[in-house]
Amino acid sequence: MSYVFVNDSSQTNVPLLQACIDGDFNYCKRLLESGFDPNIRDSRGRTGLHLAAARGNVDISQLLHKFGADLLATDYQGNTALHLCGHVDTIQFLVSNGLKIDICNHQGATPLVLAKRRGVNKDVIRLLESLEEQEVKGFNRGTHSKLETMQTAESESAMESHSLLNPNLQQGEGVLSSFRTTWQEFVEDLGFWRVLLLIFVIALLSLGIAYYVSGVLPFVENQPELLH
């Protein structure tokens, strides 16, 4: 489906643009090789890429791009070549070379919106919808990743600041961590029940020593005093 008005009098004065409308690949190539500006515009601000894309001529679109045509060029209504395109292969070429699928013109319309208004075939609509969906998913993943990175950086920065402001606390945490590691290794080497038995024996020895020294059994009240 074509969206170029071939009868525009402005086209006849610009050989390259007329060649893009006519689909004359060889003439376009000769003009570009002779130094013709690939970004020349018509009275509506459309470049040769706009006109070739509107005709669905992917070969001329690729040729223009090779000679430096600006893929981001917009006409006076803010339309890119993608806004005027209604052909699967040309859309794929434009998007694969960096043209954003969700870009809006001056009226806020995306290529998909204009394609639906023009009533292009269903394959084109499905392609544009799929590309827009991929663009949204990619944006969400990128945003989520950036947020995670920022949160991680903020957390690390806060921990570093806290450590600098509290050097004694940091040193204490290091000692505690070292003791915990040593204790865990000790328990693993000796065995849990042996460690428990060892603690019980040490506790009994402590009670015996306390009784021997003071003559009083710990935790027992109203005991008679020993006569020395």
C-alpha cells in the first residue's frame, strides 16, 4: 500500500525524490554516486527514505542508508519513515537499524497507530504490535536492572559510611566473626555431644572449686557456715 502522492508538483523538481517514488533503483544509485544529498527534502519535509519506505521499496531504503540517509529524519508533521511505512520487510530493515518503533509524531501517534488508521494488512499490524511489545519489555527490564544497581550501590555506600563513622564497631564485628568461625570449626572437629559433655564437666568442676573456696554451694540457700 502506497502513501505518497505521486502528483505532488514538488517531486518533479527533485530527481532523487522522484526516483524514490518511481522505485528506480539504478537512477537513485547514479544520483547518489554523483554526490546527490541523500537527505534532501520535499515541500512537506519528507526525505527520499520517507518516500521509499512509503512505497515499500526496501532496496532503495538500504541504498539511501548506505549513502548516509538519516534514519531519524522527520517530516514537518514529526513522522519518521516508519510512520509512513506499511510493508513488513521495510519495517524490519528500519527497526533493525535503530529506528524506534514507539516514537511519536507531533500528534502523539506511533507508527502502529497510523498503520491501523490507514488499514494496512494484518501481517504489518501484527509485526508492529510485536515490536512495540518487545520494546516495552526491554524498557522494563532495563529500568528494573538500573533500579537494582542503584539500590545495591546505595546499600554499599551506606555500609561503607557506617564503617568509617564507627571504626571500633567494625573492629569488634571482625573479632566476633573470627571467634564464631573458630568456635564452629572446634565443634565440627570434636563433635557436638563431646562438646556438650565437656561443657558439663567444666561446669561441675567450677561448682566444686567454688564450694572448696567458699564452703558454700552455689544456688543453695540457708547453708550452715563451715568452721575452720
